[in-house]
Amino acid sequence: MSYPYALFLVVMVAAAGLFAWQQHRLRIMRARIESSAAELQRLQQSCALLAPAGVVERLFSDGPESIAEHKVFTAMFTDMVGYTALSGRLDPQTLAGVLNGYFQLVSDSVVEHRGRVGTFLGDGILIFFGALEPNPWQCNDAVHAALAIRESLVRYNAELERTGLPRVAIGVGIHRGPGLAGLIGSRDRREYTVVGPTLNLAARVQALTREHGCDILLTESVREQLDPRFELAPMRAVPVKGIAEPVVTYAVLGAREEKARMKIAGTRDQV
Amino acid sequence: MASPLLDVSWDQCLLEPAPDRLAEAALRRETGSAPGWIRYFLSCPWLPKAAIRLGIDNKLLVHLDFPTVDLIALVVSRENACRYCYAVTRMALRVLGMSEERMQQLEQRLASGELEPKAAAAVRFARRMTRSTPLVAPEDLEPLRAVGFSEAAIRELAFCVACIAFFNRISTIPALPPQSWEQLADRWFTRLFRPVFARMVRGWRHRGQPTSFAQRPEGPFAEMLLQFEGSPIGPVLASTLEDLWASPILSRRSKALMFAVIGRGLGCRSSNKEIASALQAEGLTPDDAERILAHLGGPEMGADETALLAFARDTIWYEPIQIQRRARELRELLSPAQFVEAVGVVALANSLCRLRAALPRET
């Protein structure tokens, strides 16, 4: 074989080798990009469990600082009455079981009435209504959720008693007002939540349930928006830390029968 | 490869298909087709007719191209977690020649936002309008104008989003079974006869011609309908609304209140204004209406009507399995025809209120 042919052959083989190597690299790059895109998709789906979809999208596109807005919402604070005494009487596993059952029944009742569990604070739970999407019925929803918690607790206590465990009681405080909704926290750890004095007052009102001897208390700002079919009992105004005027609250006695949810025979032709 | 919505919990179907040869033949004469799925809705005549006429590939679009429409159908159905509509759109794209690999790439690009600017703007707008948390505002239309959408194309885009949201709700609320659509694209006979099916699907897709209203629309949403003057969308929406109000299955008052609840829940003042006259026509003073809407009930309302309002409210934002459970409860209270009409009313009300907010210009 003459020299030019040999050179040509070597060049062709080298070019083919280079081309094949580049194709191989391209395939690897493409696979990595697709894998990253799939990973991103999974990440977005996972994040959607922690915050509303719109928030997740803005988080990815504009960063965490972009997610903050003022909203009027209803805050509900629930707390387990006598937790300290309970924790001294039960072994850790049993205590965790009782707590988890309580958290679950509160979460179920809240979700059923379009609320969102914000944060678990020890044995307390912070809950929002109308903080994520507009909700003109947020006060009614909050009180319905509180009544559902009361009802579920009766069943839960019966279950606890059957297994020889002590009963659980709760206090619920509900207040409506403005707050800042957004991704709040340190640089390392943030969560989608709402902050502001509305939450503080809901927590203080919850503490008043002990003083007034009732389980569900709400403030005047909630009562103003509330369906008159709820039965309320006014409580005396009580001074509360951090609030200039004594706070007027109302105990929730119950709701008149929710006929709409009942199966009533023979009413089909009324509509 | 499976649809990415396969993990969405889905109840057993709440409706029984009820074949009715006469009704189907009448629909075929009137609208030109009578697909099998309308058998779920035949007990409420205006709904299957509306569903066929509101098919977005059925001579309604003059400006928007079908690839954009397909993209919007995927995005909106995914946002609404409608397994049924997502599977139907996915299947249509596969039949039209999109390989599973390309389908997956498209789904990944939709998730990551790596689309060309015009498609990306359309997708962002579709997501905003579907979520409506909060409602779309005039400034949300600016990015569409910036990438070259004309005013007429923007109106068609908003209509497409509303229309797909309508189909999502009439499929999701009664839990129409999505399984057959989800598997169809991978069946051997679909693969074998794909060119034939592709030709059929393309044959169903027709562009519309500019059309005027036979008579000026009146009543609720007339302001919005007038924005579709010259488009084939306007007369179809107008006749759908006429049929809905004329249907005797649920009372006009119940239907007007359901619209008002959805408008209020979304915070759409324009829709509330449009529906106020309908409430007054039913003998409800503004004070009465406000009292009922503020608490979704009142002493003058029966149990069924109260349940309808609560149900309407639940359809604004939902998880499929939750709304299907609530729909099951409602079905126990109503006759089959009333239940189907309730589904149709909430689906149309959700779509029109969102559309009204997206097209705020007063005429």
C-alpha cells in the first residue's frame, strides 16, 4: 500500500473513531439531561406535597424570596389539654401512639373542611383556612372543622377507653385577620406558612378555653363572618397579653342540623 | 410507558352509560357526531350536545393552531389531575405519530418549562387560568402579546383553557373510567392501524370560519359572549347557555345560585355582575342573594338545593378522589338526570367564570 493511501486510511479511521466517540458522548449527555429533567419533575411533584403547586412553580422560577404576600385568613390553634400529665403517665411508645391518633383525627377533620395544617408545635397544631386560595367561607369552614374535631374526639376517646388509656381533651381557638403568607424560615430551612398577630391571638384564645371551661372559642372577627345557624354563647371579655383591649370571645355550642348532607327520602322532586 | 397521572386516585364510575338510539341519532343529526361517551350524559339532553359542540377541534378555532391546543389540553388536564382527559389527549398525540419517547420528552419539557417562547407563554397562561389562585388579571395577558399572540388568538387560547377545564370536570366528577384510554395507545391493533387512526383523528379536526351571532346575546355572560363576536365560539357558547337555562331538570334558581357560588368562590366580580340579573329574575333580591351566598344556605332553601350549593363550591378546587366522594353523596340526594345536570352546570360555571375573568374588557 502506498503512503498516501495509508495516510488517507488512517485519517478516515481516526475521523470515524472521533465521530463515534462524539456520538457516544452525545448519547451520554442526552441521557443525563433526560435523567435530570425527570429528576426535576419528581422533585416538583414531591414539593407539591409541601406547598401549593403555584408556590412550587414560583420557587423554581423566581427563587424563595418571591413567595410572600399579605392575606386575610382564619387561623385555628388546637392544643391537647393535660398533655404534661399524660406524658408522665404513659410510656413513650404508647404516648406517641395516642399523639399520632390525635394528630390524624385533627388533620382529617381539617382537610375535610378545606383547611391546611400549618405546623405541629409539640401537642399543638396550627391550622389555616383561606391562606392558600381565596375562600369567602373560611370562617364557616374553620368552625365546621372544629366541630368535626370535637365529634371525632368522642369516638377516639371511646377507643382509648376500651384499651384502658386515659381520655384526651382539646382546646381550640379561632381568629380571623391579616397575615404574611410565604416561604418563611432560615436560609437552610423554610416552610410555606403564615405569620403575624392573627396567629398569636388564635393561640391566646385557645388558652382561654381553660379559663372559660369550654373547648372551642372564637373571636368577634370570626363571629361577624359566621353563618347564623351556628349556636354560640358569648363569654366575658378577658385581658390578653399583647392586646390593649380585653378580648371578647364566643364558645361554639354546635351547628343546627346540616340537612343538606342528610339523605332525606322523598325530596328528589323539590328541586 | 404509562401516563404520569396513573398514580391519581380515581373512584368507580358514578354514572351508568345508558344507550338511547333515538337520542343519539337526534344528536348525530344536530351536531354531526355521537361518540360513545355521551351515553353517560343522555339523561340531561343539553350536556351531551354542549360537549360535542364545545369540542375544540370542531370548527371553533380560527387563529390558534392545533399543536398549541394539544399542548394546552395536556397542561390543563394535568393541572386538574383529570386522568380521563389526559389519557385521551395523550392517546390522540400517540395516534397522530408522536412516539412514546417524544411524548415523554414533551412531558418533561412541560414540567421543566423548556419550551420555545410562544409555547412557554401559552403554557404559563393556561396554568394560571386553570389554577385561578388568584384569578388571572389583565397583566397576565401581556406575556402572550409580547410573544406575538393576537387579541383574537388570546381569546381563543382562553376559551381552549376554559373548554378543557369543562371536559375535565364532566369527566373527573363522575369518575368516567380512564383505563381503556390509558392503555389504548399501546394495544397491538392501535399500533398496527395507527396510520388509519391518524387519518381519522386528522379528519375530525376542522378549523372554524368567522361567524356572527344570529341575534345579540342576552342574559348572564352576554357581556363575555360579545367579545367572541365574529368567532364561531360565540354562537356555540350562547346556545349552550340558552339550553342550560331552558332545561327543566333543575330549577333555574338552583342553577343561577350554583353559578353565583362558583363566581364568588373564585372571587370573580365580573361573573357575579353577570349572574346578578339571573338571580333577580328568579325573585331573589340582592340582599336575599347575598345572605344565601354568604353562608351557602338559607331558610327558603330545601335540602337538595343546599347540597347543590355546597357541591358547586367544592368543584372550584379539588382533588379527584375527594370531589368524586362528594359527588357520590350528592348522587344519593338527586335523581340521575338531576345529578348529571348538576355536573354539567358546575363544569360550565367553573369554565365560564374563569373565562370571564380572563377576558375582562367591558363592551
